[in-house]
Amino acid sequence: MRLATLGSFNIVAFGGYGMSGMAASVISPTAVPRLPPALRGTARELIARRRALVQAGIVLPVPRNSSGQRSLFSETLGYFDILGRSYDEVTAGAVIPLRGPRESWVAFDARLQRLDFAVVRAQPIEYLAWVAAAAARMTGRMLVLNLPFALATLVAFVLALLRPARPAHPLPARDVRLLCGLTGAYSLGSGVLACLVTFPAQRYIDGTGLLISAWPIYAALRLAGRDAMPGG
């Protein structure tokens, strides 16, 4: 019904806009000639608007690397949160004004999606650096700032130190497969998407790490002697 009515099969017209903050942060003037001709004007306007936001002090500039050059690659891998701090300002101040006065949101989102994919093809190294930095931020904060995970890990660690030595019992293979399979599929499905198409804000990280606390909780229960329970 959406395809027939709006010309878009997506559940919502948001994917192009959601990814546009990444494209707007990554795109460089030298990559514009490698874009499809129909998108070069949009790319130049986007770069000009982003530059104006930097000059106005709304968006943080790319910092200089050890060689004194403004390197997006160095910023992505070394100072990734600078890009995240400016992500919303870039989308609101540089991307939204690109919408034409009579352009529907569906058409605008589709145009942004074409631009997003074109930027990825034109600058694959910068995009891969973005994904790697996003994955590092996602993983680190998901483990360190996840209070239930941290507390359960601490409890399991203390129990492992205090538990008297006794013959080890093999872990039930069925339990381990179910635990790792269900929680792993959920975490990967949530986390990978956020790293590929946007900046992994804390709200995405909290959702991704929701179920990983089950791992140290299970370990703590085993160490506490709960493995003697039926089915344990």
C-alpha cells in the first residue's frame, strides 16, 4: 500500500535522513567529483552549510592531527565523540535545509538515501573508520556503563574467589547455547545497525546492552551453587 501510494516500500521514510548525519560528517570536497552528477549539487550545498555551521561555532571543527593537518580519518579513530556531539546540529542545520519547498518528505528521504550510499562508495575508507569507531564506542560503553552487567560481573568475580575448590561441573550445553544465541542475536541485531548507519548515541547503546547482563548473572548463579537446581 505504501509503495503504491507513496512510491516507497519502507515502513517509514526515515532511513535516508537517519544516515545523512554520517554522510554529512564524512563527505569532503575532493569526493564530490566521484559522486553521481545528479547528486553533486546537493553535496556541494551540504558541505557549504556544514562549513557555515563550523564558522558560526555551532559544529565543532575537525581537529588537527599530529602532522598539523585536519584529518577526518584521525578524528574518527581518535576523537569520535566530537562527531557525535555535532551529529544533531549537522542534521538539523545542514541537512534539513536541503529539502526543496515542494519536495515531499518521502522524496526528500529517498534523495538523501541515494546521497548517503554515494558518499559511502566514494569514501569507503572514511566510512569504514566511522564504523570501526562506532563499534568501539558501542562495545566499550555497553560494557563499562552498564550497571547491571558491571554489578553481576563483580559478584561473579567475588564468588569465584571465595568459592571453595571442588570438581568442576560441565556447563549445560543447551543453556549456554540458548543464553548466547538469544542475547547475542538481539545485541548484534541492535548494535550493528546503529554502527552502520548513524552515531551510536547512549539511547542506542542502552538498548543494545539490555540483555548481556544475563551472562554474568548466569555465571554468578552457577558459582553460588544454583547449578544443582532441576534443569540447571
